Amino acid sequence: MDRDLIPDKEDKNPDAEQKPEGERRASKKDQIISLFTSGMGSVEDLAMITNSRPSYVASVLQAAGLMSGYFDLYTTTSNPMNVYSKFFAGRLGYKDEATARASIDLIDRHYRQFEVASDRAGQHHALMMAMTMFNRARWTRKWREAEIFRQWLLARLAEARLIEEPRVQEFERWDEEPPEPLPEQPMDRIPHERDSLPR
């Protein structure tokens, strides 16, 4: 579902000169691939030279089979990050509240399975997927969908006793304003590993 996350708008420049038929200006994709195959391997450098975002550069290189192993908020979850990626690849979304709920149900089911198996790395990956979907939804101004992921994350923090029980909030103007954040928890409420050591 996130395969269309990075549109090809990077390739479109309405102010570019029109070339005579038969000649075409190299697209950003072509530039990125050409620079990469000529030896420039740094995503950061390629992004700067082509005036693109690192996520776009990485997506172009991964789609061309030239690179793997780059992950950030906007790279597709279809590219495996680790052994847990297969449980979520192409199965998460936030286009509407129903899709967000279905996504959080999937995340929660795997999170609980990993918990039963004492697989902390699996639980961590599930938490990362929820955080990724939360951020993608809120930064595309889908407040209601983002709230579904946020409430699930807060509940997991409450289970770990890192925060008080989350309060469910009702918002009147979802489409205009982001939800108000919960008050910060004092640092002395967060248990530290050293607290459990014998003195």
C-alpha cells in the first residue's frame, strides 16, 4: 500500500525548456542511476547533486536493483529490512480510518505473537511499523488515521509502565488541527535498568 508513497513529481519540472522531438532532457531518475553507476555511491551526495530527497534517491536505486539496505520514513516497507519485514510488507496503510484500524489490528496481532514467543526484536519491529504509519499519516494531515496508531503506541508504553494510562481524546476539528499532545511524563517516573541492580 505504500508503493505510491513517493510520487514521480521529482521528475517533473514545468519550467524546463521543451526539447525538440527525439531529444529529451534526462530525468532525475536517469541522472541518479547514471551518477550511481559512474561511482557516486552516497545517497546523501546524489540527493544534493540532483536536488532530490534521500528517500527518493534510495527508492530509485532500489527499484533499479542497484541498492538495498536503505530505510527511512518514506522508503517502501516492501523492501525487507530484516526477517520481520515479511509480516508487514505491502499490508499496512492509512488512506482512511478503516485501513488504519486494519493495519493496527495486523500490527497488534504480530506484536502479541512476538510477545508470547519472548521475541523482543519482533516486538520492536512491530512498534517501528506503528510509529512509521503514525508519522506518515500525521505528516500527510490525516489526523484521525494518525490517532489510531498513536493510541495503540500509547497503550504499549502504558503496558511497559513508561507512561500513565493513555487518555482517549475527542477532537472537534480533525481536518484543521493536529491533536494536542499528552503532557510529558517526568523523567523520574521512567524505570531505569540501574534501579533493578542489587546495591
